[in-house]
Amino acid sequence: GYSVTFENAPDRVLRDARWLALQGTSSLFRVGDIFISGAMEITSEGIRVLFPADEIDRLNIDIAAIRRITDIGIDYIMDNRELTEQLLAFLESKVHLENQFLEPLTQYTNAISMKSIGSPIACSDLNPSQRHGIEKALSQRVTFFWGPPGTGKTKTMGALTASLIKNKKRVLLTSLSNMALDQLLLTTLQRLGHAASRISIARLGSTMDEKCQGLSRNAFKKSVFDAKRAGMRWREHVKYASLVAGNFAMLTFPRAADPGQFDYVIADEVSMA
């Protein structure tokens, strides 16, 4: 087999390592473009990651290649399925309670039908799992997309958002980090294509990808936005824009522009919040 020790690891990884050791279960890692099972062990030098020989042989991985990649770093895939199952069980146990916050999470409603969509989702490049996720999202009030990095969650959410926008729905995009938020916003704009130039879009905050700067407040002050030509202020533009993007912190900031009400909220990195 092969092992590598990292001197520094986030507290979440350390907690998972202790829990998995008690359970006697393995972890999932991404080394380059390959997903591989392994084990974690806490030592005096840090956290040791071990890849068994049979896994290395099964995936036909070169040890020298693993060594080069792990010198840079590897991705630990957090498995939140057990936590999600426990959360679902808890919510289902509270179905009998009248609660305005729990009802959307425990009751299935037909928010929108696939058959009623005037501008269908362009899904030729989506796999069956991604298409199924979008269908679920369009048929119930709350939907969770879960998957390891690289499985196309952002691509799926971007396709969903673009379809909703084309069907005259008002959508809020949000995430824990600006990087993930901008990636989701740019993916949506790519799916919208030329239609994006005819849609009012607002990107809240000051820290963002250079490609999103044209949708910011600073750009609104300097450029010839349609809303500005119509005499709107930035706060009014945000309140009536078809697509608004802001991270979790910005949406709760007291002095930030009020984004108003939305038909749909699409949030990335929810499990990290």
C-alpha cells in the first residue's frame, strides 16, 4: 500500500477520522482525477492517510504518480449521507406538528410541472442522474443535491437556474463562499447564452470573480445598465432583478440591499454552512 502524513488538518477531518476509526469504516479521497478508498489515522505527527494495496492495484495507479500528487495535496470527500438520513428521520418525526418552517421540508407539493415549462431545459449534455435531480427539484418544494466533487452539481444547478429564468421565474443564487457562488452564476450565464444580455442580474458584495464584476454595484454606478437608464437606484435594481447572487453573509448583512421575494432559492455549499 501507500501512506502519506499531513501535519495540518481541519478540525472536521480530525473529528471524522476519530469517528471512522470507531466505526471501522473507510473514507473516500480524490487523488488527481481518481476517487480511491482509504483510511485515516491520527498520529503524533499529524493525520496519516493510508491507501491499501488492493485498491491501488484495482485502479491501476502508479505509486510514483500518487506520491507526486499527494505532495501537493489530496481531497477528502466528506460523506454526509448518514447525517442527512438522520435529519430526514427527525423531520419526518415532526410532520404532525404545525410549523411554518418545517412544512416546506416535509410536504411534497407540485411547485411546477415539467410539462408546463415553456422553455424546456437543454439537457443533452446532462447525465440521467442530473436530469432526474432537476425533475425532482421542479416537482417539490425542497430538494438536496449531494455528491462528491466533480460529479456535476454546479452544472446541474446552473441548468436548473437557466430554465427557471427563461420561464419568468425570479431566482436567488447563494453560497457560503464567493468562489462557489461565482462558479454557479457563471455556469448559469453560460447556459442562458445570448438570453443573459436581456435579463436583469445583480451580484451582491464587493469580492467576486473578475467575470462577474460587470454585474456588481460598482459597475452599476459606472455603466449604462438598463435599470439605471430607467432611473432606478441600485437597491431598486436588486429588488426587481430576475437573477440575484449573494453569499450567505451578504444576504444577512443589515445594510445590504433588500433582494425582495423570490420564486426559487438555489443554495450551494449548504452542508458547510
